[in-house]
Amino acid sequence: MTALEKQPEAPAAGEPLVVLDGVNKWFGKLHVLQDINISIKRGEVVVVIGPSGSGKSTLCRAINRLETIDQGSIALDGDPLPQEGKALAALRADVGMVFQSFNLFAHKTILENVTLGPIKVRKKPKAEAEAKARELLDRVGVGVQAEKYPAQLSGGQQQRVAIARALAMEPKVMLFDEPTSALDPEMIKEVLDVMVSLAKGGMTMIVVTHEMGFARTAADRVIFMSDGAIVEENTPHEFFTNPQSARAKDFLGKILKH
Amino acid sequence: MEAVLDNIGLVGWAFAHTVLLFLFSGVLSLLLGTFLVALRVGPVVVLQRAAATYVTVVRNTPLLIILMFFQFAAPKLGVTFNFIDVQWGEVSMTSFFGAAVVSLSLYTSTFVCEALRSGVNSVPLGQAEAARAIGLSFGGVMSQVVLPQAYRASVPPLASVQIALLKNTTVAGVFGVMEALARMRILTNNFTGQKIGIFLAFAIVFVVLVEVLSFLASRLERRWRIA
Amino acid sequence: MRLIRTKAAFAAAALAFSLAACGEAGNDDEGKDLEGKEDAAASFEDGTRMKELAEAGSVTIGHKTDQPGVGFLAAGDDAPTGFDIEIAKILAAELGIDSADIKWVETISDNREPFLKEGENGKVDLVLASYSITDERRAEVGQAGPYMETGQQLLVKSDSDIDDVADVKGKEVCSVTGSTSLEQIEAQGAKPVGFEAYSDCVEKVLDGTVEAMTTDGTILMGYAAQNEGELKVVGEEFSEERIGVGYSLNNPEMCQFINDTLEKAFEDGSWEEAFTSTLGKSGVETPEPPAVDECPAA
């Protein structure tokens, strides 16, 4: 078992970690999340797929409250999401987030990007944070780039740094919001490889993606969303071989042809 | 020109007043401007509005009126700076110096705020989201991620604001501070025949001071651009 | 709140101004207008500037607007008032010009020479603007007279311990930025504090920020009279200011005319009248008229 696959807390598998209950959200008149109920168990890897505009990114962002919700509740590890302030910041520290556009801090080196959270939020000594950061950067294969700035790295390298940055916080759950959509095709694999090894290590993951390959190999469950609602939910094998709804069939038909 | 050279000591001390006015007001305006921009982009609506109102009112008020307020109206309301009394060589920092620094700082801070706000707006939203996502508080997001990048983006406009401040210090010359303009007017009054030379000499010193500022700003800009 | 306070400040300033106007120029006695002498033009030789002015029937005179009793223009008034103004009217009358036909132009300390030097005959023909005679200035423009001698004194609060210029060493003393007075008080060892106008300094003395202000005694007396019981003029005159009439060096013949007219006014009582109707109202005794300088050889 590599360090990357090691989990900060011994997972008590099977117990619900993230629970969304009757979540609704509107952007003006647009009903972007429609009565969402999901329960994600510790150690589970859930892939959310669906056509663009289906609300899957909004769902992902709502889980660490980068988007607010209008109705319903979201609970993490048994506690409802705090509204504001320190409690919310503490919650976010426990939820790792990887963005489509990487969002590495442009003015900080790769190493500083990874150590900022541990030092400022977790209050770890600098030396300890740096040692841990270098270890994580080695694991994702960008250890030699530690002293560079984000703009000097390729997209794939940046996204792997972003994963290391999230992992440095020792999160309970990792959210991936289309992590490979902004990447050139030749870089997608290096990022997916890291994600697969994370999944195998038992990390609880919620992944919004179009990468069906990843869903097949790594997911425990696939959630298919369309027009803000969950249309279908199944194991990857069942979902890909035997989709139930017309919309899922239609979507898979378009995706898998190419 | 002769008049300036013959009185070079007095002229030097006058520019010492000018530079000190600038340094104190410059630092205070940067601090206050940063505080204002934090309020303006912060999450508390009341503070956003308060800061926006402050910026609108003070920025749209002529500097002269702000100085008049602190020199003539504030004392009647019990606000004075009489506790300030520092003498360094021929530099006299008293209530007039204090009132000038306060006026210049309050006035310039609104421009600093707006320059920084344009800088903050130029920082991609994703930077703040990523900072929030690792659990930084609002203060942490601002101080660790947004403001450092905003400052980098704001160096050119901030330099303009500070250059304007340097020149605005001359207003203090008619509010009790013996800075460059006040000294120049004594010289032009005294050496009527050398007016043009005196004007030129003082203008040249100001040009040199502004050039030094511009140079520092461009150095900073270049250093931060690599980063 | 800030706005309201600023408004209050403005109201206070406006009030101070209107008080100044009342104190100086009671409506009944604004100094009297003079009629131009009959056939004045005939008395001047051809080719002189005096003849040109007399024939034109108009003269342009630069004056101050911020010195009560000396050269002052109240807000809203058309014509200035003060001792300088009365002397100007006497000079104009001698040129055959009615006081009503004088063109008044405000001059400040910095633009007196440029105004006299502009163009062939100057933007102004004469400057009577508490214009101290100095060698530096005489190199640039003509200065006839003097028509008044005064000296720098101190204006302090009535209960102040300051008696003399020796008492202000190391203390802040206010005067107009760039003025000779400010430089001289600096030379006396005081810390110079410059403001835009004398009235600003008066306010700073009244609010206690500075302990004293300084300029010509004549001007200070005007303010002391305005703020009776609150302010007093103290100390011996510690400088000599000789107030003269500025003219363009292109017209050197003006000097003798001005000096003759001034001397005539010293003798016939019109100079004294000018004084008593302006500065004299603050209760000062009329001083002896000064002796005029000889005009430079043409």
C-alpha cells in the first residue's frame, strides 16, 4: 500500500459519510437541483455523469458549500453543513476539492500551494508540512517541480498538484469537478491514473466526469443526472450494459459512439 | 536658480517635509485602502455599503476641502492633532503635519481602494474558491491568495495613485507645513527676478522624486511578473 | 455626518467673512468715491502714459482682496475697500478719472510683477496691493512712494503671555505661505506655519492651534478690531515695510507723477482722510506720512 493510498482514518466502511436529503436549488426560475437524495458511504466511489447543464457540477460544489442550496439538507459525517464562518471553513478543510481549471494559486510555488492549507488551516509546523507535501508530490509524479510556479507546468501536472494539495489536508472525502475536461487528451491518463490509485486506496470520492473508462474501472456506483434531477442510479456494470431510462440510453448512445 | 542654491539647506529641509508627508501618508493610505477593499469585497453587506459610501464621498470631495475640514472644522468639534510634536532637525512635525497626513491618507486611501479593487476583480474567481476549498477563512483567503495577486495586478495603478499623492502633498503648504511649495513661494516672493529658475528647480526635484517612484514601481512589477 | 460637518465649517467660514465685511466697511462709510480732476489731460505732456490714461478716461489697478482695512473685497461686492483702494482713487482722480471708472483687478503676491510686465503697458497700470518696496522688485518693476510705513508685529489671544517677538522663539507662528512676514518670523527663530490667507491664521490663533500670527501691524490691527476682546496686537515692529505703488518700467515718467500726487495728498489731508476712513477705524492713531523715495533718474 503506497502513501497515496493510505487513509488518514481507518474507514468504517458502509457507514454513510455524505448524505443529501431533499436538496433543491434554483438559479432564478431555473430549477437546477430537483429533490436530490443521495447517501454516500465511507470508502465509496461515486461517479456522477450526465449531459452538460444537468446540474452535476452544481451538486458537487454544493457539497462543500461553494454553492448554497435553497431547500433540503446536506450532512457530512453526521453533521449538517454549517452556514458560514469558522465552522464552514473547518468543514471545507475536511472536504478535498479538485476543480476543472486546477485553480492552483498563481503566485505561490508548487510546494507552497500544497503546504498553504496544512500550515494556515491545520496549523502544522512548516517543516512537517513541507515533508508531507514533497511526499505527496512525489506520489503524483511532480516532485521535481516543487520549486516552480503553476504557470510553468503542463495542465496534467497542474491537476496532479491540485490533487496533492487537496490530499495534504487529509480530507474525509474528495470532490472532483470534471477534473480532466480542461486537459489535452495525452494528459488525461496521468490524472486518471492518480485518481484510480486513490480510489483503490479506499478514499471516499465523488467524481463528476465524462470519462466513462474511469467510471467502469473505479466507481462503485454511477449516478446519472439530467435537467437537475437524478434519473438513474446503479452499479457501473448495470448502468452501462442495461440503462433503464430513455434519457440515459440516449446519453450513452451519444457518448459511447465516439 | 541661484536663489535655490544659496538656500539649499532650507530647500532640502522643505523637501524633507514633502518626502515625510508622502511616506507617512503613503503607508497609511495603503493600509487603509487595503482595509477598505477587504470590506468592499467582503461578505458582510453592511460593511460593503459603508466602505462604498466612504469611498464615494471622500473620493469625490476635493482634497482641499478635506484639509479645510481637518484644519478649521474639526478643531471646533474637538478633533485636534495637538498631541503631535516631533522636531527633527528643521523638520517640524506638529498638529499641522498630523492633520495633513490624516487628510492625505484618508483621501488617497479611497484611490488605493479602487486601484486594489480592480486588482481583486482581475484575480480569477477560481483562486478564491480554491482557497476557500482548503478551509481558509475570509481573512485567510484575502491575505494569502486574493490580495497578494491583487497587489501584483495593481502595481501600475497604485504607482499612479502614490505619484499623485506625492504631488498632492504640496497642498499642505497652505495648511501650515513648511514643505517644498511653501519654501518655493518664499523664494519666489523674495527673489522676484529668478521666479522661472526657482520654479524649474523645484519642478526638477519633483520630477526626480516621481522618477524614483516610477523606477521602484517598475522594478516591483518586473520582479513579481516572473513569479 | 461628514457632509454635515463640512457644511458647518462652511457656514462658519461664511459667517466669518460677512463679519469681516461688516467690521471693515460699514455700509454707510465705504470710503468715498472721488471725481476726476477737470481737464487733467491738458496738464500732462504729450507722449506720457499719464496723458494716454487721462485721455482714455480709465485706469486699471491691481489690488488685494483679502486684507481687511487695506485691500479687501467682500463677497458679492463690486468694488474693493481699504487704505490701498483710497490711495488708488486719489491717484486716479489726479489723472482725471472718476473712481467709478477705475478697472479693479485682483492681484496676489505672486502675480504682481507679471501683471505689471505683461505687454507694453502691463495688464494693470498700477499695483496698490500692500506692495513692499524691495531692491529685488525694483529690478523688475517700478515702485513709487512709499505711501505707508508699517512693520511686522504679532497678533495673539488677549490672555496670551507673549509680549514680544522674543517670546515666540521655537513656537509656531502663522502667516501667509510665501510671504515676507513668514520668512522674517522664521529668521527670528519661530517655526513658520503658512496658510493661504490671513483670515486662516486668525482662525488658527482663535482656536489655539498656534499662539501667534504675524504680518504688518496695520493688517493685524484690522483683525484685532474685528475680534475685540479676543485678540490683541503685541510687540514692537520688528521689521520695516515700506508700501509703494507698482508701475511698469516702460513708463518711468509715472514715478514722478505718483510721488507728486502722494506728497500732495500728504499735505492736503486726503491721505489722512484715507487712513481714518479705513485702518483708522480700528482705533489706531493716524501716523505721520512717510517720505517718498526719489525717482530713479530717467
